[in-house]
Amino acid sequence: MEALPLLTKQSVPAEVDHLKINADGTVRLGRAGEVVEFGFTFLNRRFVAGTRTTQSGPILQLSADIGPVPYSAEGIETRRAAMAVISSTQGLKHARLVITKTKQICCIGKIPVKQFSAPVDLISAATRIMLEIQPYLQALLEVLPPASKRRR
């Protein structure tokens, strides 16, 4: 990454208190109060994360497409197992698996963050969400049919 050596050679202005991590892994500087977005891969799924302000304060939100809901024709037990895993996440504090209107399974999460969070704080918040959902996501991925057998 070419941006990191640049940051070590130059002083950062006081009004710049955020680093933006782009989906391709590059780093940009941001100003206080701006949205910070970044992406990462976890369990072979691409997650996107970003900050936003709500009435209760700033949060970090993340999401990823996991795959289609299995058809009953792919196996009633497979479908039941997938639905059981999805259902079991509904009581989690910061993350859950959901089914969209188009019958896709998505992983979503949100967690409060400080108004002026440093990049390490945002990455830590994302990690906290991922640690909460990890066992459920692993169980779901073990139940889902291989990608080659899924509908398109």
C-alpha cells in the first residue's frame, strides 16, 4: 500500500481524524463527521461496512450476501437446517442472518461507535460483530449446498 509510507513521512492536519479504507484496500484521509466505509472478506464472503448517524448516535453497519435460500427440492432437511440457523440468530445483540424479498440470505450487523472513532475502533467494532455471528455463519455455510449446485 503506497498510502502508508506517505502518512509516515508527512504530518496529518489536526482536522483530519479519519482514514478511509476503500473496498480495494487503499487508504484515504477523511474529515470528522464523514462516512467511513471499508470492506473485507470473511469465510469467503465479501462484507461491506460503513458508519452512519442515527437518532441514538453513530453506528457501524455491515452486510454480506451469503447465498440463496435452499429450495425444498434441494432437500427438505437442508432447507429446514438453514432456516433453523437463520432463526437462531434473531436474538443476537449486534448481528443476524436475514432473508431478503428475493430469497437471498444476508448477514447484517450494527454496533454503536464513538462520534469520532479512530480506524482501529471501527475495525474492532466490525471484529466484535463478526465474532458474534461467526459460529452461526459457519453452521449455515456447512448446511448450504455447494455453490455449483445452487440456483443462479
